[in-house]
Amino acid sequence: MTRFLNKPLVCFLLSTVFSCAVLGQNPADMPLRQIIELAQSMIGKGDFAGASPFLDELEIRFEDEKDPAVEKILQQFGFVRGVGYLQSFAKTGDKDFIVKGAKAFGFFAEKFPKDPKAVMAMQKRTDCLRSLQDWKEAARVIETLLDPQQPYRKQILKRSELLDLYYGKAQCYHIEQDWGKGESAFKELLKFADSAKDEDRAAYAVSCLTEMFVQTKRINEVFPLLPRLSGDTPARYDLRLNVNLMQGAQQLKGEERHVEASLFYSLTMTTEEIVAYYTERLKRLETELNRLEQFIKIRGQGMPGRRLEILKEKMNELAMKATSARGHLKQASDTPSFTTILRWRKSDNFQATKRDWESFWGFYWLYNDFPEHEMVENFLYAAFASANTVKFREKSIELGELYLKNKEWKKFRADVTFIMCNAYRLQADTTWELALSLRSAMSTVDKDRAKKAKEQSAQYYQRFFLLCDDFLTVMPDHKYAKDFVNMMGAVYFRNRKYEELLEKFAGYENGEMNPSKGFVNRPDFRNSPGMATAHYMSGLALLATGRFEEAKPMLSAVVGVNVEGLPLDDGGLSTYDDADEARE
């Protein structure tokens, strides 16, 4: 029946059967001639990936037998063996193919150093090694390529090839933090990139130099480079660069060079910004790679060989860039966010340069944006303190109340309470003075204003006493305790509220002392720094109401005690003369 089949069809069927059989066969089990024929056939079809295993077997057999015919094949097709593995990597993403590619290129370049493709093989090998993050070996290979004593340097004529090599060398030393070898490499790259007008490579050189100067405490050498870090290049999104910019800012701040530190902080990008950049970059690269892969798949068969080879090289390049972007993205994603620390340091530095409003809003939005952060207590207190600095009283009171509302926060409670008490006392005194000034008013409007001011004053005083009570109850042993007792006593005396003072401090009720009430009778207040002041204030109140005998035990409690810091001594009672004003 076969005689009825035409010859081309028979040949096609036989070749198909043969190819299927070969595909399942180990090259190690094939005769040498068959391996050569299959390798040549696949290379002729542009299937470099398919030819690579057969060329690997030829290398093994050549090492064993030194057959000149095999050597000729290896020299003729050795370069495409490595290209084939890169094609396999581009299709599969399997890094094992990059390992095999690096080995194949290395063998070819070392075995045939005078071959026109030897330099290209060495260059491809460095690409593979850098993709595998074998930085030391990659640097060694690049140094060999650039060595004028080696046969490769004379063959490198294109400016773009030299730039790639300088870039690769700088990258290796940068990642290894080899500043000794790196400094000259970074400066070489910058010079060559500027000459070639390659802004991306120049920016990377600047990034490397910046990090090196920060790490080696040569911060002043960074400043001439800063204008070159303002562009939107991949180098600006290097995680290490931005961490080092923040470290440089801290160095400057430590030297009290706050204005210069602000510049470094303003240039620092966050991990979130870096992640967003590389997410988008990886997306673009993968889209371009898939589009090119589909184009070759559909149109590749009818395309001239050289053009097809160029497109496949482009595909390999895109795959390598995508791998690099994935590495950067993973590094940034795995790095704990330093956004809050950066914003905190920025605001703190604004404070140091007296840019108080910028400092306030920086702290304020830190608190609002990160309410669950472990440093939220610090954020809120800093915003509160800054609001006081800029005299933003409304926000100061709002933030102070928010702080005091959380009973677990103790770190700044004394300061916050003290400031808040003073704020409420001032507000109360101010509104009371307004009420007094309007007490003789005839108009209905002014009478209403006076009434409202009086009510507001009472509310402020009430809040003042509540905060003082709360502090002395929660933190009776704090060094500020005597100051709170002092403040309360001053307000009681100013308003001639002697009985209320005695009730609060000494436990008086209806003119009689109740030993179960009053701060001086509380066990937890016994060792308080405010105890002597409470006795002293109570004694003065008793004297002011004519109860001299009752005053003696109160005052005797402080007789012989160093009264430094008590109201009369520190001027705390200096306002008592104001009490002569009529109180309604």
C-alpha cells in the first residue's frame, strides 16, 4: 500500500516518527554522528533551546576524546548553546536554565578566546551571573573583559557594550558593599554614562556613590550629587539608596545641621512608593514580554533569521529585566515599612528648625494616619505639644483630652495633665474676667454675654479640678503632685473657696474634719510629694477663716521641713491678692 503514497509524505512521516523517538532518547545513549546531525538540524531551524542538550553532550565527549570534529562543532555552535538555555528560561522562568547558560558561555569563551563571539559569550555570562546574584564571580568576569592584557578588551568596540560592562561592575561592587573596589567603579560608570548621555546609568552611579559616602561617614561629599537624584529613574527607587538617604539625614541632624537634613529627608522614598514603582514596572515588562513571545510564535517562522535572532535576544533581555524587577519588588515588600519613622523624623527635624506649623501638622497626621501604631502615644503627645507651641488652643485641648481619655497611657500623662490644667485655668480666669467686666452692663446683649462667660468659666474650673483630682488619684507619687496641689490651692484662694479647699485637702465636712476623706488622710497619698503642700494649703485656709487653733496641727506638719517649692516660697501665692476682687 505504501507504493500509493507520494515520496514527500513518506519522508515527512518517517522524520516525524524519528523525531518522536529521538525526543524520548538520552543524548548520552546516541552515537556521536547522530548527536552532531541532530544539533545541526535544530540549529538550522532556529531551535537553539532544543539543540543545547546535544551540544552539552558534545562537550562531555570532547573532554573525554578530544575529537577535532567535535571541537569544530563546539566552536561553531558553542555560543548558541548558551543562547538556547536563555530561550528556555524566557519560556519557563526556570533559573536552572540560567545556570546552564552561564556554564555554556563560560566554556565557549575560555575554550575559544579568539573566536569573534568570545566577547559576546563573556558578556552573556556576566548577565547570567548577575541574574543569579553571583556578584563576586560576575565582577571577576567583567574585570577580565576590561583588562587590556586579556584578548577580549580589544574586541570591545561599541560604546554601549562598554557602558554595560561598567554598569555591571559597579552593580556587583555596590551590592557586595565593596567600597574599596567600588569607588573607582562608580566614578568610572558616572563618567562613561555622562559621556554616553545615559541618564539612568548615571543616576545609578550617583546612587552608589551616595550610599558609599553615607556608609563611610563622608556625608559632605554627597551634596554635589543631590541635584542628580531628583529625576524619576529606576536608580531612585533602589531601596538601599533611600535607606541611606534617611541615615544621612540622621547623621546631619546629629551634627545639628537641620536644614541640610531636611533636604535628605525630602528625597527619601518610602517602601510603599518603591513597591508601587516595581509592581508597575514588572507589569509593563511582563506585558511586553508576553506580547513579543506571541508575536514570535505567530510570525516567527516566515521571518528572516537575523531579525528573528534579534527579537529573541530582546525577549531574553526583557526576561532578565523582569527577574531583576521581581527581586527588587520582593526586597521592598519583605522590608518593614519605615514610613512612620521617616515622617516622625521629618516632623521632629521641622521642630528643630523652628518650622513649628509644619512640625505640628506632621505629628498630627501621623496620629490620624496610624492610630494603631506602637508609637501612637508618642505621635499624639508630639502633636499636642506642637499645638501648644503654635498656640493652636482649640487643637491643643482636643488632642490633650484624647490623650487623657486613654487611661493606659502614662508616659506623658503628667505633662499633658499639667498643660491642660493650666490651659483650663487660664480659660476660666479669662472668661471670669470678662464676666466681671460686663457685670454692670445695661444692655440685654451684654448681660447675656456676661451670663454665658460666667457659665463657661465655671465649666473650665470644673474641668480643671477634675483633671487635678484624676492626676493626684492615679499618680500620687509623681514629682508633679505638689505642683497640682499648688495650682488647686491657688485657684481656691483666688476664688475665696476656702471651705472647698479644706474639704478637698483636709477632709472637712460642715466645719468638722472627716478622717476618712481628703487627700491628707488617704493612705496612698501619705508618701506623695504633694502631702506637705496639702497640709500647708489647708493651714492657710484655716487661718484665712479665723480658725487659728485648727490651723496649728496642719501647719505643724510642715514646721521644720524644708519648704522649698511650697506656694509661698515659689511665688505660687502671689496671685492671692487678686482675690480682693468681688466674686459673685
